[in-house]
Amino acid sequence: MPFFRQKAKEGVIPVTDIRMTRFLITLGQTVDFVINCFKLMRGGELFVPKIPSVKVVDIAKAIGGPRCRIKIIGIRPGEKLHEVLVSEDDARNVLELKDCYMLKPSFPWWDKKAHFNGKKVPDGFRYSSDTNKDWLRGDRLKKVLTSVK
């Protein structure tokens, strides 16, 4: 956000690719998530928050407003179009909880009943910023951006 804000002052915000998406979480939401995970954890699990996706170009437009131009500069080597927080390969070990996904450890000592409220995700499940069902747009996006320094 600081980079886009600085570039907005200059009148042009560079965006690598118009299709690019990311997950977006605020620092406060991150802290709350970590604290809640401490309550759930039994040892060895990985927790992935259910958070909204956003198009990077929408962030640029929201920060720059109508006075700022968006310049598409092309994807850089090694850069990804979309974030993947749970891959298809991990799906067989994932439980869906209310506010997150939990990747079960493969330790033989881990109690599989420890998270009995979780629901197994389907084979081939993928949690990616481009296929997420929750999107930040419009006023909701602007509200989040005003809370991010």
C-alpha cells in the first residue's frame, strides 16, 4: 500500500498485470487470527485464514482515484498472477473450519479427533486468490484501505 500511495502522489501507479489477484488481510485481523489459532491448535497444524481476495488493479484505482493513471508494466520474472494458500496436493490433509482451513500434520501421534468440528474439503480443493468467493470491491475495499497505513 505505501508503494501505491507514493506512486499515486506522482500521478501514475504501475501494475504488473491487470489479472493479478491477492489475498488481503489487515494487521489487526492477522493478530486476531493468530490468537484464535492458539486456542485451536493441538500441535503441528497449519492454519490458513479465510480472507477476501482483491484485484491488484482495484487497489491501485481505489488509492489513486480518478486523478491517477494506471500503467500496466508486465509481470516480472518469478512473480505469480495469483496467490495459492492451499494447493490441490494439500487438499487430502485439509479440514475446513468456520473461519479458516487447517492442514493436519502427518504425524502418527497427532489426534485426528482433535478438530472434530472440521469438515474435509473435496479432492482437488484449492484455495487461491483468483477463485475465492469473497472479494473486496467498492466501499468495502476503500474501508479496508483506510485502515491500512
